[in-house]
Amino acid sequence: MIFACLKKKNIIITLVTAVAGVLAFILLSATAAHTVFYGGTMRKLPIYSVQTDEKKIAISFDCAWGVDYTDTLLSVMESENVKCTFFMVEFWTEKYPEYVKKISDAGHEIGTHSATHPHMSKLSAAAIKKELEESSAAIEKITGKKVELFRPPFGEYSDAVIETAESLGLYSIQWSVDSLDWKDLSAGEIKERVVSRVQNGSIVLFHNQGLHTAEALPEIIRELKARGYEFVPIGELIYRDNYHILPDGAQAAYS
């Protein structure tokens, strides 16, 4: 009798768990495409990488300080026939409009990196919106092209940051491979970090003002090309709709 009661109790627990799982899936599907369960709560995530069977990856540069190596970077991209994505802060955009135009005219993609490079997760929704609208407008005024991507400064974000970006038609982008070029690593160290970590759908983070980035880039590109990888701008790598974000930040298409 006791065994029968325990068995019945286990069946009920199993059924309740299954129903809860179904309800959770329905709730998740009804929310924004990049909402995931994280630590028992619902949390918004940006796109760290893309889940794909294709050997495609994206190189990105954050632009906030200086242009000392930017011409060299552009020359490398041109010689290797590679297009990438630059994320620009508004004050950088306004200080170097000729570089904004040069980058855009070369066929590279440009996204916003905010207006003032603040810790955006600490801002109000109104302040976040102001950062994104003003920085996007500054870029669009020079390029004549709509800004569709946003990278949060310091890689910091919150639900409010991602939701506000989404309301403005912006995809929030992080990275899955960090070159750590901002630490002034040697060209060899930067190359080793990147080529050893790249996978299908990786988004690689560089900085246009990295001390040894321009020196490391040609070897990185050639090595990854030899491994069969194709370089595309982030906007061509990501899914634009019918997607969800996995707990590790990988963007995956609904099958």
C-alpha cells in the first residue's frame, strides 16, 4: 500500500514537472526572441555568437579612442577582401567624421557603441534611449546608412538596455572571442588567442586603437582562411527573426 502511494506520488510529481516545462516553453516563446531562463529567472541576453553549420565568422572593432592604426587596418581588410563591423562612440564619430565616411565607403558595417561610453546598465530607460538615438543619428548623418547594431560599452547590459535597443530596431551584440588587444598583448599573443578560440559563428572583438592589432590581423585572417573560414559583417552573420538565444549567448534559429 505504501509502495503504491509512493509510486502514485512520483507519477504526479513527474506530470507536474512536465506541465511546468511545457508552460515555461510557451512563456519563453511568447517573450522577446532573446529572452532566456538564467539562474531561475527570466533575463535578456545580447548576441554573443551565432549557432551555424557554416564556417562563417565576424570581425568587429570598437572605436572610442584615436585613429593611429585605422588606415592600416583598412588596408589589411582591403588586401584580404574582408568586410567587418565597426562600433563607434558618438564623440569618436564627431571627432573623426572623415574616418566614419572612409570606413563606410570601403563597404564595412557601422554600429553604435553609445554616445558617451557610459555604464549603460546604470542608466534610466530614457537616458539609454538618448545614448542610442543620438549616437545612431551622428553615424547616419555621415554615412546615409541606417544603424542596426549596438554594442554596450564595457560589455555591460541589463534588461532595460537590451529592451530599449530592441525598441529602436537595434540588435544588441557582444562577442564570443576577445582578442584582449586593449591589454597591449603582442601580435603573436593576439593571434594565438583568436585562432585558438574561433568556431563557426564566432564574433571576434578587436579595438581600432589596439597597439598591436593591425600587426596581428593579417596573420589571423590568413590562418583562419586556411582553415576554411569566411569573414562577413555581423549584420550578415546574425539571424534577423525567428531566433532565440541560448543560455551561453549563442543566437540559434528556430527549426
